[in-house]
Amino acid sequence: MATLTWHGHATCSIETDDGTRLVIDPFFGDNPATDLTVDEVEADYILVTHGHFDHFADCIPLAKRTGATVISTFEIVAFCQEQGVEKGHGMNIGGGFDFPFGRVKMTPALHTGSVAGDESGTHTTDCGGFLLTLGESRLYHAGDTALIMDLQLLRGQVDVAMLPIGDNFTMGPDDAARAVDFVQPEVVIPIHYGTWPVIEQDPERFRELVGATARVEVLEPGGRFEL
């Protein structure tokens, strides 16, 4: 059984049954929700939903130190490789690939897409989410997204969904609850809230809005969930 650990904001790590270590949206050093530093994190694969600093800030140093493979859009992977990252696997929205640890599919997300650190501006890219199939478990990490009709296409394909509820930059609790209705996961974990005052939210209100549609698991930073 794979174990998911939420590190606050949109950052999480997963250890699969065979010990493979995944990190999604690595944001440690400037993340006020975690005491972890990037030097304390291990990774075999790093998945990046988009290039904003609060999802990408520690990707390159983590990949360089651990030798992890970066999985993201073609443009983000190309930028990482220009910065000295050796291993990368570029994808695009709607595409999937079978990795040794399981299948990864990139899903649509509605959000802006600059790449932090790209001074030339040549690596602007679309944002996405990830649908991971890890053995019998299907995990959806939405990344940063507004409420979009495309979420309905995931119905029947997701066991556990990680959805942003912070509002201002992403869906707020009301739209995220509608997203739960669209996707119909068994479990939903709220993310991308409480990191700064502008995205402060009450996850218990989100739980009330979701009602009986899904089980809401509210994790504290460092909290774990068995997939």
C-alpha cells in the first residue's frame, strides 16, 4: 500500500509499495507550512503541475541532488534540463505514460503558466494536474485550477482526489465542493489553503459543503494517508 504525506500547500510525497519515492510540486524552503528543507527530502521522481514558484521552487535543486527524474510538461522539463537536471520526462495535457512505479496521465487545469526562474520567458507553459495509477489506487492531484467542466471526465477514474480550496488563486471551497461532485472520488484531501492569509480557509466548512458525496480527509502538514 502506497503512503501519501502532505507537506502543506500543494506539496506531497508518496512512497509506493516497492519503495519508489515520488514528490509532487516540491516547495519546501519558503513554504511556511513545513519545517522540512529540500536537503531532507529524497526522491526518485518529481512531478510538477506547473511552474509557479510555490509548486516548482525546489524542483531543480532536489533533482540535481537526488538524480530524480522530473515529470512535467515538455517545456518545464526542457527548462530543468537547461539548468543542469539530467533526467526528465516531458509530457503534455491528456497524455499518459507507464513508468516503473505506475501510470501517470496529465489532466487539464485552468490557471496561468509562467515558469519561475525563466528569465527569457521562453518556457511559458500550460498548467495541469496528475492522475496517478499506483497498483490498485488511483490518485488525482489537481494542481492549481479553477472549476472546469473537464473535471467531469474524471468521474469513475479517481479513488482519492487532492483539490485546492484556497480561493483567490484557485477554486475556493464552494467550487471545490462542486468539483467533488463532478469527479465523485471516494476520498478528497483539501490542499492549497492556509499557507498565507490570502488563501486562509476553514477545511471543516469544505467538509460540510461536500457532505455525503465523498469522505473528506483533512491532513495537517506532515500528515499521512494510506492509498
